[in-house]
Amino acid sequence: MSAKVSVDEWVARFKAIGLDQAAMETWHRLFEQENPAGHQSFLEWLGLPADKISEIRAKSV
């Protein structure tokens, strides 16, 4: 899977449908709880560096 959507584009889409920062954090938390491997894969697909992925996942528990 290649990175075709940037983090900024993804966040803009979330905001366009009405998600605020708290809702986006809830989305990450649910993703992490329900499918940790998928969450990891998604964050990698976005092209995030390993340290940022670790930070997001740590806040999502």
C-alpha cells in the first residue's frame, strides 16, 4: 500500500465531517483497541515516522 493521502489531508477530511480533536482521539483509541495491527499499518501507510506512530499509539490506549 503506498501513501497517497497525507496526514494533513486525512485530518482535513475528519474536520470536514465535523470531528474535533477529541473525536479524532476517540477514533484512534477505538482503532487501537479493536485492531492494533490495523492501526499500526494505517499509521505506517500515512508515512508517519516510527516515533510519531509510537506516540499516537501510546496516547490511544
